[in-house]
Amino acid sequence: MTSSYTSNLGIEKPATGDQSGTWGDTVNVNMDIVDRAINGVGAISLSGTTHTLTTTDGTLSDGMYKVLVLGGSPSGTNTITISPNDQDKLYFVYNNSGQTAVFSQGSGANVTVANGDTKLIYADGAGAGAAVSDFTANLAMSSVNITGGTIDGTVIGGSSAAAGTFTTLSATGNTTLGDAAGDVTQNKGGFAAQGTGSPGSGSGVEINFGLVAGEGTVQAFDRDLSAWEQLRLRGNQVAFDISGTEKVRINSSGNLGVGTSSPSYPLHVSPGTSGEVARFNSTASVGATTDVVTFSDTNNFGLTLEGRSGGSAFKMNGTQTLALGQVSNGDAITINGSGNVSVGGAAYNPPTTDNDLSFDQSATNNFTCTPTGTGTLTFTNHTAGQSGNILLINSGGHAISLAATTKGDANLATTISTAGTYWLSYYDDGTNAYVTTSAAFA
């Protein structure tokens, strides 16, 4: 009669009456098979990219080991086929081959064991469609101490919140901690910590640490404003962005730029079209909030120092005017770009030559006049409160009359019509100019 064999280990079962006087050899082999299946550790040498792990009925073979230690020198990922495909198998696997090992039995699922990893796997022996499964893939453990190694390719706290204490969090790929939206995300570009929701939706602020175009970045995304605020750190520069636009930069020379990305001075401020360059306010209790110092390009004012009463104590503007102090009708002292000086609204200016005896008060307030013929002493553009002087050189003794709005004593016209040099003073009330004169100078 013919022996039969067990389904999974191939242990020989002699038929009744068989192997008389020799059955002891069969029993010994069977005991070795059982021993190997219970505690056997087999060194499996791999080569190339394929290997067949065979169990031969009634013969000690590699497929009978309980523990498989993979070694050898495979040339790449090695696929290990468990044969035959109708045997149930349970293996403890340690892959020390230097390459990834893939266990297969039929057309069903496979199990991959990375180099350096250990796994507990089983094959279902389902024939052509047989599958290999990872018994350790879904272990439920209530108390585990992990004292070494790494945790790769999995989610921690995927279905419910998980707490952890970490000294280092690093990754070469992408790592997400938290809910599905990713409250804390580390990726290959850097590290992000954010509130709920994705950037651009919900409420809160996302803080993002990363690397963009050779720059280290610290970014804050304000979901309420849908805007990024950003600090960019380069090897030799620091820049601050608001709503995606650079506002401040410190360059490699230590120059601080506000409104410019290329500061050329220790402090370089470029307001663009915004008007004021700088403003310093005082809120001291001795007076109301008052602008103490203002740098501005509005109204052509370059620099203003303002007193607590609100009046300008010092002012320089783009029209080359310097003003000091303030009186009820304007600046106390003014020096314009031509060097003309005005005190309390009364100007002391270099005289303007006007030889036609018609004096325009809007041009200046001091004049020199050398008439070349007869004429009428006239003032135009009368300005209330304006006063001034006229040096009249009438060497030809030309007859001079007074216009209706030029007021003088009864002898004024006669006096200045006589050949000579005269000093005339006038004051204007907005309608008439009132004129007095000196005697003729020798």
C-alpha cells in the first residue's frame, strides 16, 4: 500500500501493514519535520530576484522552518514563492538580505518585508488564488513600549485623537499629525502648524516653516483676511512680507529698508505714493495728542516739528522754504528759496527793479525804480497788511503823478517829481496804498 502525507507539513503517514521493519526511519524523519516546524530556524540564501520556498512531502525542506532568516546576495527586490500553493503556512520572517523580499503563494495578496524588518506572515493554501497575509498588520495592543527603531508609512491616531511626547520630529517625505485636515503638517518643504481647516477657509492662522527659492520662510496665513504674512530668511538677508508684498528688508550690509527691497543707507525709507514718510506722536498728559515730528512729502512739507498748541515750530518743504514759529496769520519767520525773509507776514526781501512806476505787490514788497519819463505811481494786486519800500531814483526830474488808489500828502507828487533820490515807504489796506517819502538825498 502507498503512504499518504499531512496537508501542510508533508509528514508521511504509512499505510496499514507498510514498511514492516523499516517504519522507524519514517518516524525519525517525521519527528525532524515536526521539530523544524515548531522551533526550526532556517537560513534562506537568496540570489537574483526570485526564490522558491518549497515543502517536499516526507523530506526535510526549507518550507518547513518556523523561522526564516533571509540572507544571501539578491540583485534586487526578491519575490519568494511558497510552494506548493495548497499548503497552509505560518512563518516568522527576518529579512537580512539587503533587499526587499515579497512573499507570494498564488494570484492573491502578497506581503512585503523590507530589509531589516521582521514580520509574522501566513499563507492560506487556497491553490491558484492563494494569498499571503501579514498577521502583524492589525495587532491590537493595549500597552506597548517602543524603545528603538522607526515608525514608517502609517497614521498615528487615524480614527481618534492620539497623544505623544516627542523630542524630535523629522521626515524626508510628508508627515501629518492631527485630523484629516492636518492640524500639524511636516513636509519635504518644511514644517507647518495650523488651526482648523485648510488655508483660505475657516478661521484661525496657519504658521508655516519652509524653504522657498533658497530662502527659509516663516509664514502666517490669516484665513479671516485670506492673506499670507511672511518672514523670509536668506543666508545674508531678512525680509518681512504682508499680504504677499515685501514691506521691510535688512540686507547683508545691515541696511534697513522700509518700502524698498534694496536699501542703500543704514535707514532707507521709501513711502511710494503714501505721503508721510515718518510720524512721531506724543500723548503726554500736559496736552492733547500732538504730532511732535513729521517727515512727509504731502503739501510739499519735508520736515515739520510741531508744538503742543498745534502750531509748527519748525518746517522745511520741497519748495526750499524754511519756516520758524507760528503767528495768527501764518508762519512767524519764513525764508524762501530765493533768500527772501518774512517776519510775521511782513517780508524783508531784496528789492525788485521796476522802472515803469507800477509796482505789483504779488511779486514782492520792496522795489527800486529809475523812471525814464513821466508816469503815474501805481500799485497793483493790493494785499491787505503788506508794507514795503521803494528806492526812487528820479535823476531826470520826470513828472510823477499819483494813481487814485495811491494816497500821499498834498506835496508828495511835487516832491518826487523834483530831480533827486527818494526813499518811499508804503502800507496797503487791500484797497489803497498809503505812501510817505523822505526828502531828496544828496
